[in-house]
Amino acid sequence: MSADKSVKTNEHWMERVDSCIAGITGTGIALYLVFRFAGHFARTIALIPLWVALVLGGIPLVLRLARRAFALEFSSDLLAGISIVSAVLLGEYLVAAIVVLMLSGGSTLEHFATRRASSVLNALARRVPQTAHRKGAGGIEDVTLDEVHVGDVLVIYPHEICPVDGTVTEGHGVMDESYLTGEPFEMSKAPGSGVISGAINQASALTIVAEKPARDSRYARIMRVMEESEQRRPRLRRLADRLGAWYTPAAVAVAALGWGMSGDPRRFLAVVVIATPCPLLIAIPVAIVGAISLSARRSILIKNPAVLEQAATCRTMIFDKTGTLTHGKPVLTDTFPAKGFSAEELLRAAASVEKYSKHPLASAVLEAARQRGIEPEEAASISEKPGEGMRGEVRGREIRLTGRSRAQECGLELPEAKSGLECVIFLGGRYAGLFRFHDAPRPESRKFLGHLPGRHGVRKLLLLSGDRESEVRYFAKEVGITDVHFSATPEQKLAIVEEEVRRARTLFVGDGINDAPALQAATVGVAFGPNSDITSEAADAVILAASLDKVDEFLHIGRRLRTIALESAAGGMALSIVGMGFAVAGRLPPIAGAIAQEIIDVIVVLNSLRMILPVDALTDY
């Protein structure tokens, strides 16, 4: 059995044990109360149910806590063990049973809240298909996912879930990829289109060729990220353990003081009972799992839950440019028509031949024509030789698109070269004009960056890119960033991020493989979009839907978690400390202290469960 499976099996076993202890103890307390207020004979045997509960439930809990103490793990729940032992020695069996119920019931409540908060993650797991329809010489056969190999031809019937990543070879249809994008988008599919595992096919059957085995598919990688997020121990939880290291001896000292001042050992018991800080041990994990669930519903995968607490405290934010603050594809931004030609004429001619091209700039020309309502014309004699550009004819007139260097060989005087990519257009053998393209910013980039200092306390914004200087400076001016680094290699990106981390907590957002080292070095590394396996593995959080809105939502979820967790922990401990004061003064007997602590537990856990509740808006720009 693997280590991960062993951990999960142990957790499930502990959950069942705690549930059984809670059930036995609750039943024992109920029977005690029934017998206590019944006839004389019943009162004589009233303590038996409590003794049974303490033997079957109290002893296992105390032994578990003792093992931790011998391992020098002085966590706050050690107070519960001291309370149980003290109550038994003083003959306060009802108090001891209530503390056992408090400890085991609190654990059971945490398990329940965790399952409830993890419902979104579990829903993802239930979506994984178990079989695939493989096409072979003998027809179509159903095989398990483990039997699917790269190159296998698979058929996806209507309304089925795509089992692996692949490429469509036959059929035209639509797939729902909302599990990945977080939005209800339906993507058209035709031969040559890529498909991703987990997407739901709609009304038409599609034939695909598998590009990856199931274990390496997009969906499988997402599930691994989910499992990692549940296995990692978050920083806020460790904070509770650190607090327990001083809180436990302090509470014992106060209890001893109460005993010494009054000479009554029950005063000691009352203090340790009310001091047991279950809110600190239960409320914070519940809030964290709730935040993971909320993030998943917002298309944000949390790999390291600790970053949810750290994100709200980052005062430096570093952004990669291409694909993060931009869409990562060229956009036609400037048109320079020569004398005797119009911008519309240039765009119509260029679009007429570019619709036959696979060059990256072709889609930018076609999109610009579409936005301006310009219809391309039918072209003939299409030619696209490497290094020579695109050629074609429209109504007998030659159209040629080429680069600046080719045009300058002809002795032409072109507009001054600046940032961006360029395309020179010749119509009928004459120079007709020039197009300039940039990796334009996302529409929301400037507004998003502008709101970070005021809304999130960010003191420094930095643009870090491997692109050339002219392009980076042009872009930085467009979005309002003054601190820029350009032509940066992965090693240089890593060094810059490490330097910023030494100065302040730093959040880095990137999407390329060359961003992976920087993502690991940052206080919080956020991978933008699921395009790179390596980037996603290096990041603490993965934004599945490539939108800056999701980055803002991530920051707000972190802030909300921090607020709710601190409310629960500080509020619960404050109430416990108030109770300790009453107990030391002799105003709170042990049984009342146990009941009061149970009420405190319920209050703070309910407060933490607020993290699971749906939120309408998590952006503020």
C-alpha cells in the first residue's frame, strides 16, 4: 500500500473510532441522567454507564494523547487529557465523560465539516469515467482507462465524458468544458480540434485519437493536485500547535494557582476543563477546507493550503507579461497606409489571403477585419514559401505580405521601427502600407493592477518578462507599471524573485515553463492557466480560467479565510480565558465548565463554516 493510501486509511480509521467514542459516551451520559432521576435502585447503578463510557472511550483518547506527550508534542488538546484524568481521580465521572464527548465529538464534527467542505472536490472525482470505447479492426470494444494507449482511436458517444486528452479525427459537435474554465462555455469540435479529459460531449458522437494515457491526462493531473491539497498541512494549523505549546502550560499554571489559593482540587479541574482550546484545533482546519472548496468552485486549485493565509499579506506582486497580463497572441494595433491606399483596403486585401495561412499574425488580421465588419474576398494562386511571406491574387491583382527586412531590400522608406511585430503589404506590385502588431494587454489588466495598492495593500508592482526591451516597455506603459525587467532568463527571474522575497512577502503570477523556478521561490506562486504541466506543479495555486478576475478572487478568498479563522480562534480562546477567570474564582464548577466549553466549540465551528457559504462577488475593481 502506498504512503498516501496508508495515511488516508489511518485517517478514515481514526474518524470511525472518534465517531464510535462520541456515540458510546453520549449514550452513557444519557443513561446516567435517566437513572439519576429515576427510582432508588436506578440511582445506585447510574454511574455504570459513565464507567463504561470512560473505559471504552476515555482510555483510548488518553492513551493517544499520552503518546503525543511522550513524543514531546504538547498540543492544546493535551489539556483535555489532563481534564479527563483529573476528573476521574476526583470522582467527577460526569465531568470526565463530558470532556471525552467534547474531544471525540469535536473531532467528529471536524470530519463532518471537512466532508461537507470537500464536496466540490469529491464531485470532480466522481466525474472520472471508468471505461472508454476503443475502435479496432473487429469493431468497437469497451476497455478500462488503464488499457488506453497513445494513438488509440476512441469513440465518445453523445452525453458521455471524454476519458483522455486527444484530437478529433471524425465528427462535428460541441463539448462542455465548464469544469475547467469555471464558465458555462460550450466549445465547438471538428477534425483537428483538441479535446480534454473530463469535458462532457453533447449531441453528436466524436472520434478522437488519444494523445496521452489516462494517468497523464488533464483531468488526472487536476485530481492529483486536489489530492495534494488535502494532504498538505496548512500553516495556520501549525500556528495552533505553536500556540498550544505555551497555552497548555499557562493554563495548567493558572489551574494550579486556583487549587493552591483555595485548597480545592476541583478548582484545578474546573480551570483545565474550560481552558481546553478546541476552537483553535477545530475551527481553523474547518475554515481552511472551506476556503479550498470555495476556490475550487471559482476555478482555482489550491495545491498548498498555507498560501490562502499568506496571499492576503503579500506586499509585492510580480507578473509575467505574455499570457498573464496579455492573451499571449498578437493583435493588430497600428495601420500605416501608403499614399493612395486606405486602411480598409489594406485590411480587406490582407484578410483575403491570410485566411489561407497558419502564420500567427494571420489570425490577428482576420480578427481585426471581423471587428471592423470587413468581409474577405475570394483569392487564388495562394503561395506561402518560408521566408518570403504570403502571396495571392484577388480579382487579378497580386497581394503580397512580407516582413520589414524584405521590404527594405527593395529600397523602400518605411515608418520608424518601434516595438511589436510588423507586416508589409504590397498591392499590384506597389508598396501599400504596413501593419504593426502587439501582444495587447487584457482589457482588465490596467484596472486590475491599479486597484491592488488601495484594495490589497500592495506596495510594489513589478513586470518580469523574457520578451525584448521595446516590447516590455511599450506594454508597461499601456498598463501603468513603472518597475520592469526584460529579456529575463529563468535564472534571472529566479534571482529577481528571491531578492524581492527577502524584502517582503511576494506573490508571483506566471504561465510559462520558464516561470516555474520563480513560482517555487515566491512566497506565493500562482500559475495562470492550465497550459503547462511544469508550471502547475511548481505553483502553490493554479488559476484554471485565464482571467485576472480569478487572481483577485484568490486574494479575496485568502483575506476572507484569514478573517474567519482568526475570528474563530481568537474568539474561542477569549471565551475560554474568561471562563478560566470564573473557574479560578470558584464561580464555575467543573460540570458547568465542561458544558460551557462544548457551547464555545459549536459557536466557533459554525462561524468557520461560513467559509463554505457561496459568495456572489469576490472582485472589487
